[in-house]
Amino acid sequence: MTAPLLTVSGVHRSFGAVRALRDISFEVEPGTMVALVGRSGSGKTTLLNVIGGLDRPDSGTVTVDGVDVTALDEDGLSQLRRERVSYVFQTFGLIPVLSAAENVGVPLRLARVDRPDRERRVELLLDLVGLAGHARQRPGELSGGQQQRVAIARALAASPRLLIADEPTGQLDAETGLAVMGLIRGVVESEGVTALVSTHDPVMMALADRVIHIADGRLTT
Amino acid sequence: MIALLTRRARAQWPLLLSLLAVLTLGATLLGTCALLVTHTSERAVEVAASRADPDDVEVTAYTVTIAAADARSVAADTRTVLTSAIAPFSATTSTRASSNMRTLPSHTDEDRGLLSEVYLSGVDGLRDQARLIAGRWPEKSGDTVLFDNTARLLGLKVGSRVHLGAELGRDPAPPMNVTVVGLVHPLPDAGWDRDPLGGTGYDPDPKDAVYAQDVNAYGPFLVTLDDLLASGSALDRLEVTARPDLSAPTGPALDRLRASVNGADRRLGGVLGDRVSIERVASPLPKTLFDDRSQQELTAGSVLALALIGILLTAIALALAGRLTTGVRAEESALLTALGTSRGQAALAAAVEAAALAALAAALAVPASSVLHSLLTHMQPLAGAGLAARPAVTGVQVLAVGCGAVALALLHVGLAVRPVAAGGERRGRRELLARSGADLLLFALAAVGWWQLRAQPAGAGSRADAVRVLAPALLLTAGTALTLRLLPPLLRRAEGLAGQARGLVLPLAGFQAARRPQAYAAGLLIGLACAAATFGTAFGSTWTVSQHEQADLSVGTDLALTLDAPPVTGQSAEVAAATGGVISPVADRNVAVGQWLGGSGASPRLVAMDTRHAADLLRGRGSDSVADGLTPASAVTGPLLPAGSTPTITGTATRDTPVLVTPRLLLQDDAGLRTACSGPPIVLDGRPHRVPGCVTVAGLRLVAVALPFSGGWEGQPNSGIDITMTLPGADSSPGSAAEPVTWSARAASAEAGQLTAPAVTAAGNRLRFRADVQFADPADLSRVLVATTFPDPGPMPLVVAERFATDVSARAGTKLSLTFGLTPINAVVSRIVPAIPSAPGSPAALADVDTLSRVLVAHGDFDSPVTGWWAGHARSADGLHLGKITTRTGETARLVGSPLRSSLPAVLKVLVAAAVALLLGGVVLHVAYDVQLRALEVARLRGLGMSRRDIRAALLGEHAAVLLPLIVAGALVGAIATWAVAPLLIRSDTGAAPVPPATAHWPWGAFGILAAVLILGAGLAVAIVVTVQARRADAAHLRVAS
Ligand SMILES: Nc1ncnc2c1ncn2[C@@H]1O[C@H](COP(=O)(O)OP(=O)(O)OP(=O)(O)O)[C@@H](O)[C@H]1O
Ligand SMILES: [Mg+2]
């Protein structure tokens, strides 16, 4: 058995009186796609933010690819997100003034990749998400599904070990959502990344290797 | 609805506060300017009047030829007319009257054709106009005092009884007796120029001598005014001068005064009727007051022009604040609309809110503008101009504040009700078109305004018209609008360059700056505010520099003294000692050029000074080289006469009837001042005759001698003349000049043909003159032998002003014949220059005073042309009571610190301060709104692994990329506007175009400070906002859907 890519152990997070996460512990094998499922307000986003280093737990540790996320400082977290973990947001999170290609190039620029390499990789990724013909369009000129596909391409750009997607299909209709989910499934297989996807759509769950249930901030197997 | 508004106000108080601040600022600006153009303007006219030179506001009535019986009543009636014209101002009047000429039997010899005439004068305030040398002042009837020189000439002393003969002319008053009770010496600058003999005490050739006799006039015999009026003498002239007390005037009273003084001439004519032959009221007062008024109106126009820029800025700032408010409220209003609120209700809500804001702003702005105005008036230059005022509230001010607040609030409502394209900001085609049209219209108007300003007449009288008021604001706005169009393509280029970089910070900043739709209002505000601040700063310094230049050129030198009387021998030393600088005698007189006496109003003027010291003396633009080439090649010298020495003349004439000569000696002092001294008439009888009283001081050199000959026309027609002049103790060594003194002789007027074969020879301390003189023609022709130590200088080189050149169509090399006094002078134009120092704007010519004097002397005109003195690097002129003194610093202070103009620099300060405040406020509003709008985006960038530092750098870079070009472009627009309109807006104190023409002046120091304040201020504001925003960006923002 290989070492787990992600280890969460004993994570607590409260907002005042609201105990958003209570003693969360689980592990994820590399190269798997895990669905995080729970009702609204159950703590999915909070958990994903803690894992991605956008938020800090009150107690407990998160280890990604052997790195203790909870022990990192600001710069360490930035570096973590540049190199190991990337995000796909529910609201796509593209930068409005940049074209699809430029959005995909952002992580590569952050990693200071050379221009020819960058351009080649952007082309490849856009091809992968099926948007080769839309490289120069701005987010405002793309449909919701297309935007989310650009966001996925962007998340993959820096070849992360862990892809975190918080309800990536939440803003999409069922059919498009399914296509996007299929795309994530595809890249998990083709790129060998590990994906952690929150959703409350049962169809999505079917595509995952494993489903983690969360309710009231607790795992419920 | 009220509940909604108050709840909303509580939630959005920072926004509302900024709206209120902008509204209050605009209304305060308006109120302050209203106070400046009404309250301070009116005060300025009053202060200017109260500070006016008494000579500029006195009112004088002249009456001529009054019968003895009417003397008292005419004097009293004239006084009454003047005082009633000046009422309600109190006035002090002084009367000066002179009687008709009477014969002086003791000095009259009918047989020899010699007539001496005298006159009585009565002068109010005699004790202030003359110094008592001996005896006492006249007190009772029959007392008289004389000038010391008159007494000497007539051989009279204190205690002498003088018998005055009958009056000359029709209906003569009988003879009378007076007793000399004192001797006085006239004080300079005390009004003796209006004495019949000009205060000289003696005239060997009075102009009004009616008899073809040898007439000498002596006088005045000063008696008390009452005595004169009661003496039974007819009055030749009576003048009454009234000096109004304008120490506490009011504007309307001054306007009435101007009208009533203008009408006084007619009233005096009506009152005096035919008791006098001529009557006239003359006064510079109406013109002085009128000039004050028009200057004040001109200043008010400029103040309004600058205020307009401020108001425009405020309106744009308000538009920006309004836009941000609607942006923030977009969602809320969409919700309200969705819930069924009608547009009318929304508008009503906006109106109620705006009304509340307007009322609050007005309530704050009234006291604020009063306090600001008062503060301004307590600062220079208004304080120095005597315009300091306590905070006051006036009706006009309240009206201006109220209207301003309401207008601005209405603008706010209009902007709030207009539906905004929330978020997307994709401008509709129609809006773009409208904006292009507005830009075009703006350009057209700005061009028209600029052209109108350029085309304004050079003369006085341009008032505060709409063009002057609108032009600067139009030009600045049009320029800023143009740069806003040029900025996006520029940013796109920058973006292309930034995209080349490998990292994210620079490209992101570039992309954001170039691609995000920038708020037009924010850009306009920042650009225009910077343009206005630059314009205000540069205009201020252009104005000040122009005042300095105008003062420099109008005085022409550091210190100018205009003499009350012709210069006296030895005056150079007195002037040099008093001023302690480089001095030059100056001749400044009107001349006739050919037949031209001055066409369009102004007479041609000749200014002559010592061009050897031009560099030390001349001031004003272009004065460095103006006098080049005018200096004569060599100096004039002559035998040095010991002080107190008395030349003698011995002469013979071959004619059988007596020939008289009245020698005139021309003496030159160390500073080159030449004064003439006349000897007594001398009969050429072979015996020596003394020429006394000429060499009064040391250091005088004899440089010319004029010998006018006279003799009856009976007898032999011509005469050989041989005269020897002995100069006891004369030192003929040439002094500073190396060459020996060579004398040359000529007839003063060769064309008259009355004097031929003139010759002069010098041997030791003797000069021998010979000539043949014709006496056959009884006409009064020139028979004058002139001997000089210098050759005939030939045509006098002139540097002429452009106006002079165009008036006589002269070019370099043109020969001109001038008439100086009565003497014809040949001159040649050597160069044409824009203006002559001391005579800007008039058709003037500059010459060397030495050359001028030589030319005049060569023509036998020994009267000094000198009318004043100039001193360069002068210390002061305290204690010099020779005439009117003007200094360059004084004139500068007068122009810069005049109450009528100091509002302009004051309001410039306000404009610059307001522009800076609005710019920084605009930057804060814009950046804060922008960054808040993009909080989510910032959080996402964090999510992508961008460090806080990099995010901060990208945001700072983005704003710098937008703000810096805006500030630079604004500064450029301001500079261009200054260059284009500031010189055109500046007028001289008479309202005419200034001479020298104003040119834009760049105060680099002030610009540096301004740039530092703007860039550092904006940078600091952006940095703070961005840092706060970058720190706040965290996971929480990611929860918010965009
Ligand atoms: N910044 C915060 N401050 C206070 N409470 C918070 C904050 N973030 C989350 N919570 C609370 O924590 C709990 C978990 O929220 P979370 O966003 O993780 O739920 P979720 O499962 O993602 O819900 P959804 O499916 O609706 O997105 C909720 O009760 C929420 O109110
Ligand atoms: Mg969630």
C-alpha cells in the first residue's frame, strides 16, 4: 500500500458558537477521486478551505503530499497552493479581464515558467478541456460550463498533486455538470492527480472512487 | 420611506459623508468666491480710494480774468460749487489767486523802452509752500513777502516800501503801496508750477508781454488772500483746489462722487456766469475712480473664471461619488424594483436624500465660507492690501451657497435616477456617441474661447465678459477629455510590454489597467484637478512675474525722479549722495516728429539718458541691449572753473549804434549735467563786464558759450564783432579726457543768415569770439554765436519703439526731423525695439542724453533738456525733495499688492488647494470602491497561490499605471492651458494689454512641491487602501457568490 496523499487528523474548526468541523480524520490515496457529500451548512467548504490552507483549523493537522499544511506560514501556504494544491471554485473564479488562455496561464506565471513552455502547456490544457477554439475569449464571453472547464484547466496548469473542487457543478445545469464531473474524472485518470470534490448531487457521487459523508461537521462514513 | 432612508444612511454613512463633504466643499468654494467678488471687491474699491494719491483725487476749479469787484464772490462761489460737488465727503480747499500785472515804476524806463511788471498773489497755506528766510509772514493789509531772488534782483529788503503802479490792460486799478515784511524761498513740489512765472520769481521775457518793449516780469508779491481779494486788483487767475477726505468711503458714495465731480464743470459755469471769462473744473478723480472700478471688475472676472474651474471640479467629484453610491446600491435598488417600488418612488427617495444633503451642506458651507474668506483676507496678499475682514455673512453669499448646494444636489439626483449598467459597464453605442459629441462640442467651445481671448483688443476697457470667464475652464476640460481618450491606447501599449514579463505581477497590473473599464468620472476628476492645480500654480507665478516685468519696464530703472523744476547747477552731487547709486540725468519729453504730433492719442516721446551706464540703469525685459550703439564716442570736456570765479567779457562792435550781448555759459558738472547760466545784457563798449553768479560750485567745466546779439535796426546794417572772455583761474587741462580742448564756433541758426564768419580761438584762460552780424532786418531773427568744445554731433541716433516706428513708418536708417521744444533736431533711427524702458506702450524713442544736449547746444538751445534723474542700484531717496520719486520696488509692490487685484492671487491659492483636496479625495474614493468591488477576485488570487506581497504589488502597479499617466497628462494640460490663456488673461492696471506682453512662467519649485504632494499623496492613499484590502482578502470572501 502506497503512502496516503492526504491525511486529515482530528481537525476542529469553530466560528464563535458554530462548530463547523468536529474531530475530522480521514486519509486519501493518491490518484483517487473522492466525493465530499453533505447537506448545506454541514461544513464542506470549511473542510476544503482548511485542507487547501485557505483557513486554519483550531486544532488537528492536515498533511498534503507529506507537507504539514497547518504548520506552514503565509509564504509556505502560497507556495503550497502554487505547487501542490489547486482549487476549482463553485463560482469558477476566473479573472474577468484575462482571456481563457491567460487565465490558464496564471499559475504558470506564478511558477515563473518560460514563455514557450507556458504557451505549450496552456494550449495542451485547453485542448484537454475541449476549449482550444476559445483561447482568446474572456470569461464574460464564455458559457458557465465553458468557464468551469477553463477553471479546471487552470487548476491543472501547475501540475498539482491535489485538486480541490468546491461544488464545481453547483452553478451548472445537470447535463453540463455531468460533463464537467466527467472531465475531472478524466484528468484524475490521465494526469494522475488526486481530486477532492464536494457536491450534494448523487449523480456526481457515482463517478467518485470513494464518498465521504459529512453532517453537522462530523464524518458519518 | 424615511425609515428606509435613515436605516440606509446608518449603514452607508462613509459614502454619505463623502457626498456631504464634496457638496460642502463645492458650496463653500462658491460662497468664498461670492464673498471675494462682492464684499472684498467693494472693499477693494474703497481701500483703493482711501489710499489714492491726494493728487489723483483733488478737484481744481480754474477761473480766469475776474474784475476786482467780483473777486470775493467768485472765490466764495467757486469754493461752494466744489464742496457741494464733493459732499457728503468733507474736503479741504485751498485757493491761489494772482492779480493782473502792474507796472513797477522804480524799474521802468519808458524812454529806454524798459518795462518792469509785477503781480500780487494770495495763496492759502503759504507757510507750507515756502520757507521764511527773513522777516515775518504777511498778516495785515499792505504786508507782502517776496522770493529771495526777486528781492535781490529788485534790490528790496525787509522793511522796503514798494510803490506799485497802475494795472496794465483795460479798466486798470489804481497804483498802490505795499511793505516788504519778509523774504521767503519757495519749497519744491509745493504747487509753484501754477504760479504765473512758475515760481521762478523773475522772467526776462514773459510770454504774455503785450508791448514790443524790453519787458521784465517779477513776482509774486505775496499778500494774504483776503488782502488780495479786497485790494481792488483785478484777478488774472484764481484757482481753488479741493481735496476730498476719502478715508472712510463706501462704494456707492464713490460712484455718486464720480458723477457729481463730472458735473461740477457745468455747474460752475452756471454759477459764475459772465463774472469770469473762462472757468473750468478739472480733476483726475473721476478717471481714478473709474479706473479703480474697471480694474476691480476685471479682477472679479478672473476670480469668477477660477471659481468656475473649482465648481466644475466639485461637480465632477460629486458625479464620481454619486456613481459609487449607485454602484454600491445597485443590488439594493434592483431588489426594491423587483419588490415593486416604482421609479417615481425611487426618484422621490433620492430627492429627499439629496435635499437633506443639500440643506446640511448649505448649513455647513455658509459659516465655512465666511471663515475661509476671513482667513484668506488675513493672509497675504489680501492682508497687505488692507482687505482683512472679520467673518461676515452676506445675502449674496447665502444665495450662492444655497444655489450651489441645490444645483449640485440636483445633479446627484439625476445621476442616481439614471439607470446604471451594473457591473458589466459595457457602454452602449449611444452613450459613446453622446460622449464623443460632448467632447467635440467642448473642443469647439474651447477653441472659440481661446480665439476670442487672442482677438481681444490691446487697449483698455475689456471687461469681465463671458469668454474671459469661461475660457480657462473650457480649455482645461477639453484638454482633460482629450487625454482621457488618449490614455486607453497608451495603456494598451503598456499592457503589451508588460505581458512579455515572465512573472504574474507586472502583466496582471498591466492587463488590469488596460482592460478594466476605468471610471470616466474618476479619470476626469483626477486629470482635471491636476490640470487645475498646475494651471493655478503656473498662472499665479505668470501673473506675479508679469507684474514685476510691467513695473520694471514702466519705471525703466531702479529709481526715477521727475523734477518739479529745471535742474540747477550742482544737482548731480545732491542726487548722487541721496540715492547712492549710478545716476543719470534724464530728458523725457514729448516731441514732434516731422508734422506728426501723435496720432492715436499718445504723443511721441523722447527719452534720453546716460547710455554709458545703460547696464546699471535700465530695467525691464529687453533693456540689456536697448541702448547699444547710442553712446557718443568721446566725452565732452572743457576748462575747469574754480568755484566762485567770475568770468568777464570785453567786446567791441564795429557798428555805430550800440550792440548788446547777453552771454550764456553752459557748465557741465562731474555727472555730465549741463546747466546754463545767463549773464546780464552787456554793451560791447571795449570795457570789461562781469558775468557773476555762474560758477556756484566746484568741479564745473565750461563746455559752451552762446552769444546772442541785439541792437536796433536803425544804423549801420552790419557789424564786425570781437569779444574776449576771460576765465580767471581756469584750468584748461582736459580732465579725464585725453585730448586737448578744441573749440568750434557756428551760428545757432545758419539758415537765418544773420550771423556769418563765426570763429573762436582759445589761448590760456581767454576765449576770443569773432563774427559778422546783420542788424538790418527788424524781424526777431536769430543772431547767436555758439561756441562749443565739441563738434556738431550730426544726426542723433535713436532707438525707437515698435509703436513709434509704425506710427511714422520708420525703419532702421530712416532719417527723422524732430522738434524738441522749439529746437529742430535731425535724428536717425538706428534700431527698432519692442518697448523703451520707462515708456512702455507709448510711441517712444531712446537717445543718449549727452548727444541730445550737444545737438540742442549746437542749435543755441542752452536750456537743459533734463526733466529728471534715474538711479541704478539706488539705496533710497529719503530727503530728496526735488520732485516725484518712483521706484521699481514701489511700483512692483503697487501692482502686486493693489487691493484691486490681490483677490486674484488669493483665489488662485484656494483653487490649487481645492484641486489638490479633490484630487486626493477622488483617488481615495475611486480606489477604495474599486478594491472593494474586487475583494473576491483578490481572494481567488490568494487561492491560486499568489502571495499577499505580490497581490499588493499588482494592485499598486495597476493603480499607478492609471493614476500616474492621468496626473502627468493633467499637469501637461494645465501647462498648455497656462501657456495658451494665462498671458491673455493678464491685463495691465489700466486694463490694457500688458507691456511687455505676459509670457508663461514656470515655477519649477512650486511644481516640484505640487508634484510631490499629488504623487506622494495619491500613492499613500492607494497604498493604504490596497494594503488593507490585501490583508482582508481571505477565505471568507470566497463564500460570497460574485
Ligand atoms: N466565516 C464564517 N463565520 C461564521 N460562520 C461560518 C463561517 N464560515 C462558515 N460558517 C458556518 O460554518 C458552518 C459550515 O459552513 P460551510 O460553508 O462549510 O457549509 P457547506 O457545507 O459548505 O454548505 P453549502 O453546501 O451550503 O455550501 C455553517 O453553519 C456556517 O454558517
Ligand atoms: Mg459550501
